[in-house]
Amino acid sequence: MLSAQDKEFVEWWSKNRNKEKKLVKQLAVGLPLGLAFGVPILLSVMFRGWYKSMTYVSGSQLTIILIAVLLIVVFYAVFRMRFKWEMNEQRYNELLKKSEQEATPEQK
């Protein structure tokens, strides 16, 4: 027997699964957490005077670091949201299978 929460999830996921899979939606939802990882790296590079033994970072190296951090942020955001989508899809399929098995009892 599916719980009320499971039934609500099945209804919601059947309506929203295609919207949740789009790359734009995944970026919009995942970027804030990705930026939470990238911003401290950028801040430590930008304010490099706080650590006196740190080697000098030139402008071209700074550009490469910015591009690398941007790629890390986007990769993390998309990877996290795709993983979340896959987990929801798996849960949805399991609940559908469970409800089908309950609807048609096994005959022995």
C-alpha cells in the first residue's frame, strides 16, 4: 500500500519529470550550491595578499583559475541535479511497480 506522501510524489513527478530534466532548469537550481564551492576559491585568489608566502599569480594565471572555477561550478551544478533527477526517477519507477503489484495480486 502506497502512503499518501508516495502518491503525492508519483503525481508530482509524472507532471514535472520532463521539466526537471532540462539543462536550463538544472543550472538554475544547481548553480547556487555550485557557487558555494567556487566563491571561496575565487576569494582566496582575489585577496592573495593575506598569505605572505603565497607565490605571485599573474593576470593570465588568474584568467585560467577563473575559467577552471567556472567549469567546476557548472559541472557540479549539472552533475548534482542530474543525480537528483535519476534518484527521483528511480523512486518513481519503484513506486509505480509497487502499485502495479498491489493492483494485480500474484496467483499461485
